Amino acid sequence: MAEHKPGSMDAKVQEKTFANFIRFVTWGTIISLGTLVFLALANG
């Protein structure tokens, strides 16, 4: 097993995955809130 050297890891893939996750959560939240507002107005 290779020895780990602090600061030598390439985190580009993890950063890209995290950015996509944040984008997914943001859009999911916007769509959920929009749906709830629509239902409240349509049911009102």
C-alpha cells in the first residue's frame, strides 16, 4: 500500500461531485417549494 503524503491528493473529482450535489439539492429545494406554493394557492 502506498504511503499517504499530506497535500498530494488531487481532489478535482470530489470537488466536481460536491458542486453537482449542491446544484441538485438547490434545484430540488426550489422545485419542492414551488410545488408547495402552487398547491397552497390552488387549494386556497
